[in-house]
Amino acid sequence: MSPTLVFVLLSASALITSFISGILGMAGGMILMGVLLAVESVPTAMLLHGTTQLASNGWRAWLWRSHIDRRVFAGYALGSLVILGVYTLIQFIVSKPVAYLILGLTPFIATALPESWHLNVERRGHPFVCGAICTALQLASGVSGPILDSFFVRAKMSRQQVVATKASTQSFGHLLKIIYFGAIVPASADIDPWLMGVMIALAFVGTTLSKSVLEKMTDADFRKWTRWTVWSIGVFYLASAGWMFWRA
């Protein structure tokens, strides 16, 4: 694929996926990670994904900042920092097929979690556990949305509170991902600064455009569309991982 085509593909992906994430609070990041892995190395894909999603989630968190649950964010951040310390010690990077496998499995693992666990970010200690699990997944496959969502399903929050609080936690996770792949692991990431700048700018645009759509949705439609979108993406990535392993 020519550099120009890659530039156009990734720029368009940044716009579209930030729009999707702005509406559903997730899913867009999963799609963007898959596109990046298809055309870039794992470290480069992680860095581009981290910077673009930090812009998208950070802007979304700012737009809905009055709805953020700060207690949940603090617990999540603490759990995330613990996992960053562990990854720093082991210097862990997965291969592309494994990254696709984790991307594909994550939605179904989230669905299969026992009801008896009663995951809920509003419960004491759960934000810390959520931050630890989600950051471990983000540093391995780039995303953690479906697992993060499982901690919010039982929360008595409005769709605005869900989107805002998830955006703040995801922003922190993507910041740690940038730090990990940009400064900690000894792996080379070839980043085009122009591409990164355009993707960040379009992430702001997509997130801003999504705000009016989210305001018109009902809470029921919000949860339904989130679930079916993520499951569909998971099936596609599992098929992609199977194809890559078969070819290898």
C-alpha cells in the first residue's frame, strides 16, 4: 500500500472511529486499532492509536466534564499505574496475530464474566480492579473497551455520565500507552508527525460531531447499539486472527 493511501486511510479512520466512540463511548477505538495493525508495526500502531484516542477521549471527557465521576477516575488511575509498573519490569509486546486474538476475545470475555461478581465501578475497590485489568489489556492489544463497559453495566449512571467517566479513564490509559511504547520499551516506532497531527485533529472533529447524536439517543438504544457493535467487531477480529495463525 502506498504511503499516500495509508495516510488517507488512517486519517479517515481517525475521523470515523472518533465519531463512533463519541456516540457509544467505545467501539471506535477497537476499529481504529485493527486498521492500524493492518498497515503498521505493533509499536507504531500502539503509539498512533494512543495519541489519536487520547485526543478523542480527552476532548470527549472535556465536553462532558461536569458528568465525570471523579472517585471512579481516581481508583482507575491507581490500578493503571500499578500495571504500568509491572509491564515496565517485563518489557512486554505481543505479535500482530496475538493482538488481533485479544481484540476479538475481549468482548466475549466481558460477556462471559460471572454475574455473581457483580462488577460495578460504583462499588468500593472496583475502580482499582477495572483500571488494572483494562490497562493490562490496553498495553497488550491497544484497547479494553468491552471489559471497561462490563464495569459500567450495573452502574446507576446516565448515558452522559457513562460516556464522560469512561472517556476520562480511557484518556489516562492511552496516556500510559504512549509513555510505555514511546519511552519505556526498547522498540522502534516510525511515526509520521504530519499523519499524527492530522489524525489528532480529525479525532477532535469526529468527537465534536458526535455530541448532538448522543444527546438524541435514549439510554436503552445507547446500551443496545454498544453491545451489538462490539460483538460484531469481535467476531471479525477473531476471524482475522485465525487467518493469520493459519497462514503462519
